[in-house]
Amino acid sequence: MNDADGALVLRARGLRKEYGRDTGLVRAVDGVDLDVAPGETLAVMGPSGCGKSTLLHLLGGLDRPTAGDIWLAGHCVDRLTERELARMRRDAVGFVFQAFHLMDELTAVENVELPALLAGRSPRVARRLALSLLERIGLADRATFLPAALSGGQRQRVAIARALANQPVVVLADEPTGNLDSSATREVLRLFESLRAAGQTLIVVTHDSRIAATADRMISMRDGAFIDETRLTGGTRGSLADLAGLGG
Amino acid sequence: MLGKEPSHGYQLRARLQQALGPAGDAMNAGQIYVTLSRLEKAGLVTSERAAGLPDRPDRKVYALTAAGQQRVAAWIAEVCWPGPGLAEFHLKLVAAAAARLSDPLAIIDAQRRDLLRRLRHAQRAAMAEPDRSDAALLLEGIVLRLQADLRWLEACERNWAGRKEIS
């Protein structure tokens, strides 16, 4: 990676992931190049089975590619040992999943502080951090609730707060609204919008157009490859009046 | 529909009926000939009478002129919302594929780009309004409609991508 690319949060070149072999060979990710700048929000959309979740797992170091290179926060991920990779995932990446993956026996604040504790912060510092994150997502008053006592939207917001616990360089979200009804989706939309406004680098893979529309940039994926890319910022043709049927 | 090949009016009608299904039931043969003669006056279509047959519209073979080809290509490339009904967008895909003018999937991608930009715009405006306000409710309506259209695009994408694999 040369100096000009040093500013990128994430860079992938020729990324491939294959499963099976011979006639059963599946190219889940098939030759993906990607550059993500700091503060950028990116949505990857595509039908189920298009490889977008596999891609997210590769980018976050949850899985190793068959071929290709990934640089995350300036480090070449392929050269890391398993132990280094685990540390990288913990410190540099925040994951958000469709099924929340909260610890059922821990309260909201305990869930949020867990990554900070694992990263070696003192319990006091971790707790203070977790409380301020819960404040930020508007759930300070639910800090001592168990996940079972929270609504779906609240659980996902707690999961997002947990993803932010170690101030990750990038948050990777896999269908974050996939299990939510429309009002819970709105809660998550608002939160993503505020993360975007705060300059958090964010990659979301989804087939929910609403969450995709919070991003600055959208990539369409089909059969493991990027087939279309567009900026969603600016250039909106047609005013809201036209959209509402008030246009002349 | 003429983009595919020069055709008789009844062939055009059959193609439209196949593309539209029951939604196209209200369309009658007269409409097609009226439209064809208008297009002919506008220089977008030419017609040729088959030798030895009476000069009746249903005996003629119609074809696109160069200007007509251009007009069809421009129509297919045009992206707008909510202007065209579902049928118009649908016919663009069918026509683009039949005439091999452009890839239906590329048309779908262009439409999706446009709808997502609109969705982003409307959604941000909706989030800026207080919950439960009248203004937010109207904006929510716009968002839901755009979302429905985007879902239909997904269905179009699945369908046309599937046909591509078969062919």
C-alpha cells in the first residue's frame, strides 16, 4: 500500500472466496475491489445468496479469503497471525448482526462494556464508556435491563452501542434491520444517521432499501461481484413536492 | 415492440398482450393502428404494403425509422418516478430485451440508483420532522411507496437475471 492510500480505512483488491471444489465450486465472492475512506458510509445491496455477507466477514477478518488482499486501518490482514487478527477484530472493527447476538444473561450496560473489558480497560473506565454510549443511543434508562426486557429495536441499538465500545475504525453491519418491524427499523435508521453525521465509517450489507438509503454510497452485488455503484448524496432529481404528487 | 423486427399490427398487438397479460385486456386493435399512423406521421415509423393486397392498415408491415430507433433508445434510457406507471417500466424491460437495445438489468440498476437517491432524500426529510407530525406522515407515505417500487425492482432483477442464465 502506498502513502496515498494510507488514508483509507479499508482497501480490498481481487478478493475471492470459494467454497467446495470441481463441479460443486461456489464463488461466493468473485473478484472484489473496494476502497473505503474515513467517515464514509457504504451500503452493499443484493439478493440473498449474492455473497454480501461473506464479503462482510472477509472485510472484518471473521473469515479468510481464498485469494486477494485486505488492508484494514493500514495493516495487511493476510499477513496477520490468528492472534493478531483476533486483536484487530476486537480493537478496529465493530460488528452488528441481524440477530443482535447479545449475551442474554448480561444487562444492557454489561453487554456494551464487554468489548472494552476484553480490550483490557479497567472496569471503571469500561463502565463509564458503556454508560455514555447508552446515553448516546438514548437508552441510558435501560442500562440495567436484560435483553429479554428490551424491544427488538432497543436490542439492536444496544448491539450497535457494543459495536462502538472500542471506538472502531469501521463498523460492519450485516442486515441490521432484518429482524425488525418498521417502527424498530426507524429507531435503527435514526441511529445510523447519527453515526454517519458523527463521521463513523460504516459498511452495511442489506437488502433493506431504507437502511441502504442512509449511506453515502451504494454498491449492488450479484453472483459475488460488484455490478453497479453509485453515490446517493446530492443530485436528487425531483423535489419532495413532486414525490408527494404536488408537482405541476 | 417494433424494435424487435418489422411487424404487422396484429403481431404487435400479440406481443403487447403477452407482455401485459390481463392488465392489457382493455387495449383494442384500433388503438394500435391509430398509434401507428400517428407515429408514421411523426416520421418514427414507416409502413409497407405487401404486394397485391388492398391498402388496409392490417395488411401493412410496420418498421422503425432511424429516428424511431433513437426515440425508443431514449425512452428506454429515461429514468423517472413516479411518472411512468408500472406497465411502462415493465414494457421498457420487455422492449429492451426483445430489440436487444440494452440489457434489462442495466435499466433496473439505473432505476434503482434513482429511486434510492429519492428514498434517501425523503427519508432524511422524514427523520428531520417530529414523530407523529402531519408532515412526517406524508413523508412516510413517500418513503413506503419508494420502498415498494424498490421491492418490485428486486423482483424484476431476479426474473431478468434468471432469463439471462437460461439463454
